[in-house]
Amino acid sequence: MKKKTAIIAALCLVALTANAVNFVDTSRPDSYRPDINVHAGAGVSTILQNYRSQIDGCAEFYLTPGCQSVFGVNVELPLRNFFGLGTGMDYIISNYNYSMTILAPGQGTVYTLYSRNNYHALEIPLYMLWRFNIGSKVHWDNQLGIYLSQGVTGRSHYKSYVSSTNDLGQSQVTTAIYHRDYYKDQDPLISGNSRTDYGLHIATGLMLSNHWTLNCVMHIGFVNVARNLGVLDIHQHNLSATFRVGYTF
């Protein structure tokens, strides 16, 4: 009986707390001064691609997402207490790895390639912001818009193994190491990468005590950033998700 009474009392307290604030506050803000949010975070980055279907003889392909780090600032202009517009600038450090095995049955040769990719970019989000009140000092923020990205620098590191059999039936393995610029390399092993990208920006999270922010941000690239210099028709789109901690002034 005591346990049931405690549960009912807790539910009543939650209901009273929820009624104490407007979940959607449509009134005008006290000030139209922009909010400035400084943040940092980490997450994962990868690419959506069609390597396996485009590379003849590709028997195995494995793509491993890598760590993404972000450092940046957002500026948000409140138009209503529940709605505003935002932009900013982020410095992004992204990574991903892949490996593939290519068979050439007519030649009796097996190619194995390992690739590590690291690239840096500047990103500018442009978004609409919806803010809902969970409590007097807890707000639920949601963002929807686009992002613009410009590559800064990057490197791709490749290690290849070629296994073949000579005319005497002896197995031979040859190892080679390659280093390439990630953006617009003039002699890429598979395809180059464009510096310019844009896509969908989605974010959701909490603002605590009207200052601290915890957000999850996802970016889905619209642009095929692969630069095909040969016979391959590679398609490649950027994809990332990060958790960010920030402080709003």
C-alpha cells in the first residue's frame, strides 16, 4: 500500500511540474540578442559507396567507420521563445578505413588492399531551431536544415599485397605502400575526393540551466564526392553522427 501511494504521489508531482511550464512557449523573447554556443564533441564518420559493384573481381569488401572530432561555435537568433534560426562553423576531423580483396582468375593473382583515410573540413550549418520546455531550466532543442562543407586537408594511406604464382609454380607475394592526398589527388588508386559537400543537418538534444547543451548531430551528404578519373563510376557520400557538449553565452 505504501509503495502504491508513493508511486501515485510521484506521478502527481510530475504532472504538476509539467503543468508549471508551457511546453510550447509561443511568446516573444525578452531580447532578440543572439545566443552564442561554443561546443566540442566526438562520434563516428563513414561513407556510403558502391566500390564492390564497380571494381571487377572484388570478392570481399569491408568498410570500418572511424572516429570524428568536432570543435565549433553556433549562433542562434530567437524569433519566438520556441522558434529561431541558427548557423555557425565547425572544424571537423574525420576518419574511416576499408579493405578489399580482388581476384584475377585468369592471371592466378590475388590483390589485397588496406586503406586508412583521414580528412579535415570546415562545415557551416544553416538550420531552424525548435525549443520545447521540459522544465523551468530544462529545454528540448531540435534542429533541421542543411550543412555546407569545404575540405581543408587529408591523407589516404594504402598498403597492398599481391599474391601470384610464377611459371615454376612458386608462390610470390609483393608488398607496396602508397600515400595519397585525400582531396583531388592527381593519381588516386580508385577515385579522388571533392572538397565541396552539402547535405542534411539534423540535431536533437537538451539545454540545461539555460546554458549547458548536450546534442546529437547527424549529417547526411547529398553530393557524390567521388572524382572519377578512369573507367570506374564510383559513388561516394559522406555520413556522420556526433555527440556534442557545449556552453551557451
